[in-house]
Amino acid sequence: MVQHSSKLTDILFPVVPRDFPLRRDVKTLFRSLHILSGGTLLGGHIFALPVADLLPWLYATIVSGTMLLAIDVHASACVLFEVRGIAIIVKLCLMLCIAVWFEAAVPLLCIIVLIGVYASHMPKYIRHRMVFFSGRFQPDRRGG
């Protein structure tokens, strides 16, 4: 079985992922808001809306994505070392590139959407595969 070496490790990487009531429903709500706001943000960039009109959608995308990640990290920080977690980190890095290279916002947002869709729909055994620390920690393999 999985061995832990410290209290902090036990907190960050529980053997049994943490849960809370209505977890799946809450994740579905935030995922829906994330898709709505992210899609609207991308469309706004494609149709060259003023930046001021895009800011609420940007903030909604950031908040909903942060909440999704927080729910997964609450269960276990292993998510950060799984394929799906690496995809999130890559998407965040691409978002930061937009702040520096605003002219490339449309292609970068398209790449971010493609990574998100692909990572969400790949088979569970790949999505939850540990890229780092495989065998040391137990990933959260629940759906939803």
C-alpha cells in the first residue's frame, strides 16, 4: 500500500481522497460556468470585442477554473502530478502568455480550449495517470 512520510504529506496526499456532500453536483456547476465563461471569452476575442467587455468573462473563467482545481486539490494534491493536472498547469502557463503576448490571444485560447477538451475526454486510466511520484501516492480516480 501507499506509504506516507510526514503529517504534511498525509494531509496533502491522503490514502483515501477527501469528499464533501454534493461534490459531484458542485463540480458540475463550476464546470458548466467554466465552459460558458471560457467559450464566451474566446468568442469575444475572435470577434474583437473591447477588452472592458471581456473582463467579466475572464474573471468568471478564472474563478470557476480555480474552484474546480480547489475541489480536486481538496480531495488530494495528487491531481497536480496526474496527466489532468499537468494539462491544467500547461493551460495556466498559456494564459500567462496572453498577458505578455496579447496579439496571440485567439490562437492561445484555442489551444487552451483544445487541451481542456482533450484532457477532459481522454480515458480515465490516462487522465488519472501519475506523471510524477507514481506508486508513491494514491490518485483520486473518481469521476466527476
